[in-house]
Amino acid sequence: MKYAVILGDGMCDWKIDSLGGKTCLEAAHTTTLDRLAPLSEVGLCKTVPEGLKPGSDVANMAVLGFDPRKYYTGRSPIEAVAMGIELKPTDVTLRCNLVTLSDEENYEDKTMLDYSAGDISTEEADELINYLKKYLDNDKYTLYPGVSYRHCMVIKNGVKGHNLTPPHDISDRGVRGHLPEGECGAVYLDMMKKSYALLKDHPVNLKRISQGKNPANSIWLWGEGTKPGLSSFETERGLKGGIISAVDLIRGIGMLAGMKIIPVEGITGNYDTNWAGKAKAAAQALKDGLDFVYVHMEAPDECGHHGDPEHKVYSIEQIDGVVIPTFINEMEKSGEDFAILVTPDHPTPCACKTHVSEPVPFLIYTNKRSLANGAKRYTEDEAAKTGLLIEDGYKLIDRLLAIK
């Protein structure tokens, strides 16, 4: 038996007026999932434990079968691992977004216009981060360029315990009341203010503005953490696993768990990604000897953060119309029995543009037998109607792997 998780990050939502009072899952044309749901086990799962914030780090860790209450040490160190940064136990890491802030004179009076600086290209971001390094790096603080708007800062002999707000939590809101607080809060805020002064007239940003794009005019520090440690997925589950994702965070979780990182050309972490390539690579990895593959798609989450239901629906339709049927067709041609889990990690409602902790709908299907428990479609409401609720999200994978 081969296993796959098809994860649409932030895929579930609240009812949206512009979609006729439907969620994105309800509004999307999901021919494949409509066919699978009556043959599948469908229900709800609480992927974010009480007391933890509903981040993709916590939720994806849970879906992969790791209890976040035991293993979670912060978001940024997971991404640092994926970026190849060597961390010492005494290092503290911070996620460093390139963001777009409004142009009020006082930093405290600015508004978070765009947490991703218009999904800035990696090439542009690399130039900006390396420019900032000349002014912000020292013996204690080091910036590391990453992908698009996602970067990292490592602090030698750092301290934790700061109040740091994720920028996507305050989209279109004033930053006052959400600035860094704690022992090093003033230092972090000073770096953010300096970055604005350095970046606002940088040639990269002047060119972006001339092209009608959002400038990356400030860094935003958040997501602190220390070097994490996960147990081996293969040791825990007895299965050789792999990860497909365009996002450092998810690849980092996989690397920490000793899983194979499977490269796919043309994947972007947004709705312009190589959907079919992910599905084909997943099936090929299973044919080549892996037992389990985790296919992560960031696009629905990005669309939720941007309050963009149109492209969120489109992303769901690509998962349904390209990823899932391509994977199933490839597996059926191979003659292998297989089981798949389709799920988000958390909701990212377009109305609030950030993550929430509500349970997510899941679907488990196998080509071997019917698992039907009464669902007619794969939607939030249909999942709730089945009455099945998995309280501990890290146990959801057990239902998938129990299929033999």
C-alpha cells in the first residue's frame, strides 16, 4: 500500500457573500472530489492544539503525525533548517518578511498594506536583503536571504519570549499595538525602522513602484524560535517518506523528520505553480520506492491572506481537476494499491485574511475498498454532518496509515 497526503494550505473558509453565501470549497467545481466523497471517510479534524497559534508550522506538523505540543519550538528555525543554516542550541531565529507599509512619517502610524510586498520575486528580494545586511548584520545579528518575501534572521546567544505579530495577521491595519515587545523589542523595532529608511528609495523599489507594484519598503520580524528536533518519520511510522513543497517551512519540517525533499520544476507557492508536475512527481516517488508522500500546495493560503476568493476557488479547482486525478491515474497505471488524505492544515478565511483555529474538513480515500460514512461532497458542512471529529490532529494520519 502506498500513501499520499494532498494538502491544500488554508483551503477551507467561511461563507462569502460574493460567492452566493458559499465557502470556496462549496463554490468550486470539484468533479473529482464529488466523485470520491461518497466512497471516502469524511470528517473534521482539529489540527491546532489549544494554547498554540494557528500557524502553518503547527498545523502541518500535526497533519504529518507529530504532536506540536511536544515538538514545536517556533516557526523560523524550521525555515532556517530548510535554508541550510547551521543553528546552535543558543541561537534564536526570527522570520523576516519583506512587507509594504504606508508612507506616514512615524513608523508607528503606518499601515500593513501587503505582508508579501506584492509577492516580490526572489531575485529582487535577494538584492534588497543583501543590501540590508551591510547595515544590519553584526557579530550578534545575521540576515539570510530566502525565497520571495520570506527571509530569516539568526541571533547569537539570543533570548526568547517576545511579543511578535505575524504581518499577515494585520493586513490593512495599523501597525501601532503590533510592534515588537519584550527584552529585545526595542532593538527589533529599531532594525525595522532602519530598514524602511534604507529601502524606501532603493532602485529595486523605485522600479517596482513605476511598474505599479508594491514596494518592499520594510522588514518585519516575527516567528521567533530555537533549534527544533523531530523524530524520524521512518522510525516512527516504518515508512520511507517524501515532501513536495515550494515553501521552506514545509521542506524544513520534512528535513527535520528525515524525509526526502522531492524537487519539482516550476513550483512557486502560489496559484501559478506547476500543479501537474507536483502530482506526477509524487506518484513517481512512490513508484521509485517511497511509501508515503506529502504534497503541499500553498496557493489557497496565499489567496486567503490576500482576501482573494476568485483565485482561491481557482486553486481548489486545480487541486481537484489536475493534482488529484493526475496522481490517481498515475497510481492506477502502476498497479499499486494506494490511499490518500485530502485536507487543509487550517482555515485561512478571505474575510479576515489570516489563519483561524477551527477544525478542518478531511477526506480519506483508497482504491481498495469503500470507506463511505455518508458524505455527499467534500465541503465544510458535509464534513460536519458526518459527526466524525478528530480532536487530536496529529492522530489523523493514523486513520490513513491504518488502511492496508
